[in-house]
Amino acid sequence: MAKNNKHWKNLMASPSDRKIAKEGRDPLEEGLEGLTWFENQKRVVKKRWNKTRETFGEEVGNSVTSGVLMMYILFMTPFASIHAYKNAPEGMGDIDSFSVSAFMVTALLALLFTTVYHCTKHGTPQKRIFGKLDHIMVYYSILGVYTPICLSLIGGGLGLGILIAELCLAIAGTLLMVFAYPEKKSLSKAAISIYGIMGILGLFILKPLYLAATKPSFWLIIAGAATYLLGTFFYSGKKFKFSHMVWHIMVVFAAVCHVLAFVYFLR
């Protein structure tokens, strides 16, 4: 059995995984040797480094921020589903319950894979696989946000059409992430750009959403989307210590805005 495990680890490991394994140093420990956050930040700025890996302390912060939100959504999901059903207009109970549940479950799964990804060690096949799953679930968490907007609030041909378009984009992104990311540069860029396309589609339903949603729900949805957009600058820009945790904190704020919008102010 041990030999079998070794075979699968070697098979799943990428060339970069094997190279890191041979170096014999845990990348998670990098930057912890007597460095405070401020000292490390000065060093990064001075040498114009683009930090690519989080230290052990950073990964703890990343895991905790996503894990706490995951537990919150886990315990909120049954209440959200029942609350949506009870407060729906006549004939809309099943649709509201389904759409809100879809939002909660996709958010839960996205946070679960993010938490597991940040808990695993750098340079391992597990880290690489959960990294892909983490990226894939972002498509479905975006789709989850659109589900109550399109089915419960807007409805009709427009709502259903936008939702189908979002689903097709999520499937396309999944295939690109599975077969191309990050090895094939051009296809990897296409996979990342799908996130933006999924968000931009929301502009086409902004006016119908404003007319259909309650005012608290509308502005909470906008606040959540704006926070996600602002957070991408921390995610994709120059890295500094705990920059990824800043992104996670903004994700927490945005997710809470959307939970409030769909669970408490949908109707």
C-alpha cells in the first residue's frame, strides 16, 4: 500500500512540485527568521520583489478567515432556505428556496476548498489540486450569486437567459482550469478572464434588478460586488505580507453583504 501511495504521489506531482521537494526546504517557513511584518515589507519594496508564496503565519491567517466564514454559512444555510420559502410570495416558495440555497451552497463549497487549499503545504500535489478546485469553485460561487437575482428577482426570459449564460461560462472556465491552468499561458489567461466576463454580465440587468429588488437588497448586492472588485487589486497586484489575507477579509465582507441581501432583504 505504501508503494502504491508513493506511485500516485509521483504521478500527480508536477515538475515544479518535484523540484521544490528536492530543495529540502519548506517554503512556508520563508520570511519567518526574525522578521517583523514591517521589516519584511521594507525588504519587499526595496528589492521590488513580487511575493508569490505565503509564509506559515500568512497561511494560518488565510485558513482562519475563510474557515470562520465557511462555518457561518454552513450553519446559516438551513435557516436561509426555510426563511426564503416562508417569506416568498404565493407560488414563488420553491423558486426562492432553491435560489437562496444555491447561493449558500456554492459559497460554502468555495470557502471549503479555499480553507483546505490554504491548510496544505506548498510544493505538494495536494496543494496544486486544491488550488485548481479553489479556482473552479469561484465560477460557481459567482453563479450562485446570480441565481437568486435571476430567478427570484428578475425572472422571465431575461433572468433565465443571463443565468444560462453564467452557467455556460462557469462550465467553460471549469474545463480550462482542469486541462490548461496554469501550464498553458494563453488558455490560463482565458480562464481568469471568464471571472471578469461573468461579473460584467451583471451590468445588463442592473436596471431590472434596481426595479425588482428591495432597496436594502439592491445596495447590499452592489456593495458586495464593489468589495469583490476592490479586493481583486490585493489578490492580483504586488504582494506584501498578509496581502492575501486582506483579500480574504474583503471576501468575508462581500459575502456577508450578499447573505444579508438574499436571506433577510430578498422580499
